[in-house]
Amino acid sequence: MKAFAALVKVLSNSTKTNEKLDALSRYMATAHPADRLWVVAIFTGRRPKRTVNTTQLSNWCLQMTGLPPWLFEECYHTVGDLGETIALLLPPGKNISSQPLHYWIEQLMQLEKAGEDEKREFILKAWEELDTGERFVFNKLITGGFRIGVSQNMMINALAGAYQIPAPVVSHMISGNWDPRTTTIEALLNENVTAADASKPFPFYLAYALETDPQELGDPEDWQAEWKWDGIRGQIIKREGQLFVWSRGEELITEKFPEYQPLLNALPEGTAIDGEILTYSNNFPLPFQTLQTRIGRKNVTKKQLQEAPVVFLSYDLLEWEGQDIRNRPLNERRKLLEQVVEQINLPSLRLSPAITFHTWEELARFRTLAREQGSEGLMLKRRSSVYQVGRKRGDWWKWKIDPLTIDAVMIYAQKGHGRRSNLYTDYTFAVKDGDQLVAFTKAYSGLTDKEINEVDNWVKKNSIEKFGPVRTVKPELVFEIAFEGIAASNRHKSGVALRFPRINRWRKDKPAEEINTLADLQQLLNSYG
Amino acid sequence: MQILQFTDKGIYCPAGNFFIDPWQPVERAVITHAHSDHARYGSKHYLCHKDSVPLLLLRLGQDISIQGVEFGETIRYNGVSISLHPAGHVIGSAQVRVQQDNEVWVVSGDYKTENDGLSGQFEPVPCNTFITECTFGLPIYNWQPQNIIFNNIRQWIYNNQQAGKNSVLLGYSLGKAQRLLYHLRDTTEQIWAHGAIYITNQLLRQQGWPLPDLQRITPDTPASAYKNNLVIGPPSAADTTWMRRFNTYSLGVCSGWMQVRGHMRRRNADAGFVLSDHADWNGLLQAVKATGAEQVYTTHGFSSAFARYLTENGIPAQEVKTAYGDMDEEPAETTSPHNNEEGL
């Protein structure tokens, strides 16, 4: 566990990608093979099932330290991470042991059917055996979410280096439906075994935002343009008589979308289609919020199926007749895709239409119509491009429309988490409604570190009231809030819910009296909601 | 009896007509230590520990009127007795004991309970009322003994040397810098320092403090001079172009705030060492109990939480707003390292 704690320390503290990659590569070359497998699993979101909950952890920590709950809360708000707070509060361990990572994970998994007392006994004993750094990672194994800046790419590169396997192949090997409890690192990184897993999705090819004038992309005839849809990127796979639906987050979500079941019979064996999972009605996409009602649940109700019906808008064909065709040029893949979709002819499988254009000026005009199409902009794909792995520049670009904006005033501030713990970084914003202020969104990102410090200082000097971690502040600071979409919502006082709200800029030039009004928001809702 | 009052100029003794660490100019100021948020310019007369005298002259100007006293020496103003007692915070730092009739109040200034080898051993002073700092007044802040931390720093310097990197540590020119220099004096062949640290070090060496000889960094110092050596700079140097001359280097920050990962990451340092010149949670609790005070006032830091905890544990305490540390409840060092020497 010490090696893992040291690895996590470098990964979370270092600001240099090379240092992180070195540390991870070293770990993949030196750690116990079972530990390596768990590290791959943990950093690709395959956490062991939670057998102890955070309330139990907090309570046992309170019992051990004898601290009052309010003081524990105060500490948590300062640290910004529960696992770390507990690790810092516990008195030093008395029986430090040197068990490896997989030992602790296996022990934790065995607690699944244990009673509360048995769990408590184990956790207290574990805390006695671990030093502060180890306790932190141990607690994080339980509370979940090592958000410490290990990208999928970094993991892939570290494994590629340590095991001498090309990165795109590793990427495919570690994707999909594998379980660290039933496999080994050797089996996972073995090509023959990989091929045997019928469900395995291909790594998604992702685009960067276009940074230049499209003129610089060269001849428009070399490019295919499509609308960029705001749903969930997904992959539909038919292999060995089974249908698999994957999200980009590498979650198997077949069961959530019964609309796709007819594809089980309709799709030919050995097919993988890349596309967008989208709620859709009368040939038009519904707001993203409607799709959210479908994601959170295990069982879909009839009402949901009627109110938020889902289609798959196909972008690309990755496997055809059992052959991986990602290395064929896009125009070939597209032709095949069009044939497949047409032959199958089911309402739930559609083609994401290509836009016909001859000049970049023409395409720019199309882009201005994106919002009316229910899309968030354009995708540009080079007709000769192969289907690459991960986010790459050059052949695919997203060319999004400018966001909607509203000028609003900050009314509440709360401390952030992780890197931003102990700084007021999470703000709630309001618009005017007559002489009232109505809260309508929170936003967390968009300011520079320098601006965050400045706002943080201001918040501390201008708080009116304190409710736990939240401070009410004088309604003075004006920010331009940008967002991708707006929908009606009866869960919010303002009556609207925003998509991807963030701070566009600090309007130091604008007094609070001149901010936008609730009527302005409603008008945006009428136009784009 | 309320022998000290909290006014908008600072902590005031009406009977003795003097202020302790005032943040506005006053007639008579008793100074706990020479950090800029405790020792401010403009008062007519200063009283402090004798070891703080040269530091105050350096920082506030040679023309100020100042009197230095020994620890335990009693001074009387209008029938009020004042004496200074070791606080262990930085060189020359003191707690201020004020007695009027049989009532005794003690102002802690900043303090730490571990003896750092230079600043003296903190001494609990029995009193009726204790006014204590609580910069690190949450139970997440507990320090390891300094020998462990200095071993970690030495190991880090060694690893940097193996990797062909220079080692740059940031610490305030008064306090943290001397502590680092004293404990790391034999770690590298030479130690290079920023001018502010160099000047303070020269002054303290002249006064006889056992500090190593430093090399002063100037625009003409060749890059090769730093090779394999330790460099000490002020916290304000972080993220400035001044740092470029040390390439390739590893940056270490020494501060109690490094206890929390989020703070550590915000500092963009390569290494964080939890080394503080303030008392940790257990140190604060022990200090308060050892005074036997019936009443406690908590100032800068996590003052409301610490006061509530003391009160719930049978020691009536309340929070007092002061201008020390120029902070609300947060380390101001993340926003303005220049005016908060107390932050580390």
C-alpha cells in the first residue's frame, strides 16, 4: 500500500505530465501484478463495490477521535475531501503493517455481507495498520473517485511502455467489460484473450475544438460536415448474437434503452456503430435534460419511454462483418454506414445527416442555424481520415456555436473541493425580477486562479450571513454566465435549467443594477428551450 | 476585571495606556515579534524583547524609539506590570504578560510549542485570561517532530542532486528562513539566498546567532553556482520570472498549510513539507490548559471553531477580530504573501 500511496501522491501533486507518466510507468513495471491490475481498474473507473459507506466511516472516525460532529464538519469543509479529512484526524497508527494494495481491496470486498460490527472492527484495525498517506488512499478506495489527473491516455501510455504493446492496442484491451476480480493483468493485456470478449467496445475518437479559421483546413471538398448533437456519445455492438450499448464513459448501458432491442435481430453479426444517444421526437432532438431522466434509473417506466423516447444517430461504422474497419478512410466507412442504416430501416437507428456544402462561407451560414436544428454546432471530419483513438488534432474538429450568455450577480459563495478546497470558488448567480433577485444557476469554472483569489478575498470581506459552508454575499459582483442550452424546469425557482453553465468573464465594468432580468431568461427559453 | 480591551487600533490596556501589536500608530506599542502584521510602522515608542530590537530597527527604520528587555524582566506603566515570556515562534518572539492588581492577562502573539533551536522554548504563563492565536486551530493540523521533517527535506535535496536538479525552498525571510538554514546548514556545499533573506541573516549573524554564511543571489550570479546547492527564496518569488535562473530545479514549500493536499497543489510546488512556526492543534490545547486561564480569547486563524471547542470543553472562550495575518479565517498567503508573514 505504501507504493500505491506514493504513486497517488505524485499523481495528485505533480503539475508535470512527464513526472506523472514516469511514476505510473515505474509502478506498472515494479508493483505486484495484482496491484497493477487494480491500479488500471481504479484509474479507469472500475472501483471495487462499496462495502462500507461514508456515514459509517465518518461515525467511526468520530468515535475514535472523540471530536464533536460540528468540528468534523468544519474540518471537512477546510480539507474538501472526506477520505483525506479522516486520514488527518485519526491518531497515528500503532501497528503499521506493509500489506499490498490488492490485500486491502480483497479484504474490503469480503465485507460485502458482513454485519456493521464486523465492518467497524475491520476498518478500525486497518486504520491502526496504515500510516497517514496510506490511510488517505485506503479511505479513497472506499469513498471512491480518485480524481487526481490520470487521464485514460496516461494510463494507456504507461502500460504501453511497461508491456511493450502499441498504445492503440492497449487502449482497446483495457476498454469494455472486464472485471478486476476475475482477470489478471497478463490476461487483460493479452491480444487473444481480448478478442474473445464479445462486448469489447472500440476506444472513441474524439475531436478538439477548431481553433483557426476553417479556411485554413484547405479544400472544402476534402471535408465532411455534420451537426454536432448534444446527447451521449455511444457505441452499439452486435456480436455473438448479443447486443451491447456502450457510453463514452465506458459504461454498458444496454438495459437502459429498450428502444434499441429491435437492433439485436436487425443488425448483422459483427457490427459496431459509433453515434449519439439522443432523446428525439417528431424528427427533432429534445433537450439534454430529458435524456438525463433516462440515465439515472435502472428501470425505465412507460411514461419515460413516451416522454423521452431515444434514438441512435449514427456517425460511423467501426466493425463490419466481423472486421475492424477503423483504418479504412471515412468516406468508405460512411458509404457502408449509410447502407446499413438504410437496410435496417428501424426508427431507433438513424443516420446523423451530412451537410452538403461547397465553400467555407456556406458552411459558416449553416453553423448559424445550428441551434434551430437542436444541435450545438458542427463537426468537421476529413474524408480520408481513419478512425483514431482518443482525442486527436488534425482530422476531426468540432466547430461549436457561441454559447448563450446572461449577465448575473453573485449572491452565494461556497468553498470548493480538492485543489480549490478552502477557497470560495463555487458561486450561485441571480438575475433581477423587479426589485427581487432570483437565483438561477451555479457555476464553478471559468475564472483564472488569480481571479479566483480576488473573488475569494472579496467574499471574505463582504459576507452577510453564513449557512454552514455557504455564505450570502452582497449582490455586487457581476459575471457573464455562458451556457449551451436552456430548458424549462419546475425544480428551480427561476423556472429554467441551464446546460453547461460557466463563467465567461467577470464584468467589472458593469454595476449590479444593469444585470439581465428573469424576463430575459424566459425569452431565451422561448427561443431555444 | 477587563484589563485589556479590543479596540479598532489593537489590543489596549487603559490603565497602562499602551497597545500590544497595534495595527495603527499609537503612543506606546508593546511588540510580540517583528513580523510585519504585528510590528507596524508609526508608533512613538516600542517595547519588545532585546532580540527583536535589531530586527525592528531593520524593518521599521533606525530612527524609531525602542526599548528591549529580557524575558521575565518587569516594566511598569502607571502601576501596570508588563513582562515578556518566550513564545518560540521566531527569533525574539515573546508573549506579553500584563498584571494589574491581582489580575493577569497574557497575549500570546504567535507561538509554537516545539523548540526549533533558535526561537526559545515556549513557556506557558499562568494567567486569568489568555489571548491566543489559533492559525491552525483545527484538529487536522498536527505536526510531526521537526527532525523527521528535516530528514525528509535532506532526502529530497539528495534526490534532486541525483536527478541533476537544484533545490529551491521558499520560506519567509524572518523565521522560516533561519529555521531552515540552521537545520540544513551542512546539507549542501553552499546555500544561496534571496537578498531579503541574506540581509536578515547577516544581521542575525552579527548578533551572534549560530547561522551559516550565505551566498547572496545577484543578477550576475552564474547559473552554475546553484548546481547541487540549496537555494532559499521568499514565498513571494513563487511563480515569478526570478525563479528561472535556477533551472532545472525542484521547488519545495515549507508551511503548515501543506498538511492539506488541496493547498499543496495550489502552490504549484514539487514538494510540500509540513513545517510550521505555529502551534498545531494539540499544541494550542496544551498551551491553553497550561496557562490555567479561566477565560480565553481566540484571534487569527480558525478562531470561531477553536473558541467553540474550548467552551464546550469547559474553558469559556470567544473569538476576537484582529488585523493580524490580515485574514479572515483563511491563510492569506495564497492571495497576498507579501503582507502575511504569519502565514507559514
